[in-house]
Amino acid sequence: ARLPLESAAMRERSRWGRTGGAIAASIVWLLASCACGYRPLDGRAAFGPDVRTIELYAFENASREPGFEQQVGDAMVEEFARRAWLEPVLQGQIASPDLIMTGRLRSADVRSNSYSAGGLALEQRIEVSFDVSVRERESGKVVYRHPDFRLREVFQSSADPQVSASNKEQALRRVASSIAERVHDELFQKF
């Protein structure tokens, strides 16, 4: 007669052990995260509650890639809109934006990256160099600057010039997206 009572008690202790262990683990995690200073990133608070917009000037294009400044501009608008921490506005859209971003595409150089046994280029690499800065509109104070920023992207070469041009165009789009993502991330890094 005692056996069923003992197994019910053991089952109750086992269930409490699993639940209690989960609760204890949650408490330990909470205490550890508070102790190390962990906080969820809230980009909206990075520049203060009154800073809501960033005006994106078209990057000056000193590279040999016509239209690349438009690709970078489109990627910037998309990245800032996607993250929604600052509302992106194009140059001249509103009278008084809070922040203003300017930049210069210095170069976009294409070089062969790897070769076949016969000496034909298999892959090419595009290296983009650019400068970017963000300043407060009212004070003119620079809040972010990264001169000589460099990004690289590899793309497949082809004996067909149209395929090569298409692959290069896709690589430039990936670089433009990477530029926007990296600039956005660096702008909001606060340590």
C-alpha cells in the first residue's frame, strides 16, 4: 500500500525539480545579465528623443562606376527604413532634418582575383573605397565619421562580356547593401 504513495511523491518531486530548475536557471540568467550591463539595443535613444530624421545626401561619385552613387543611396534609404530608428529623407525633402549624412565614393577598382591554368581570370574582386560622415543640422557637430572605409566583393568572371557585366552589377549591388548596413551599424554603436 505504501508503494503507490511513494511513487506519487517521487513524481511530484521530479516535476518540481524540472520546474524549479528552469526557474532557477532563469533567475541566474537574469542576475548575470544585469551584472554584466547587458541591455537590449534601442537605436532610437542613441541621439536623444528629439532626433528622428536623417537627411541622406547623394554620395559624390569619384569612382569609374556611373550610377553607383544611386545604388548606394537606394541601399541607405532601404537600410534606415528597415531598421526604423531614424526616418530617412532624401536631400531637400524636408526643411529641417535632425541629422545630415554625406559621403564620397572614392574608387571602385576591379582586379582579377584568381586564374585558370590557361591564364584566364576565373574570379574578379571589386574593392570600393569611400568616406562618410553624419553631422547634426543645428550645431554642425560631426557625430560620426569614417574616412577611407573599404569593402570588397568577389564575383565570377566570364568569357561572355554580358555575363561578366551582369555579375559585376550584382557585386556592386551587394557592396552598396554592405555599405548601408555597415554605416548604419557603426552610426549606432555606443560603447
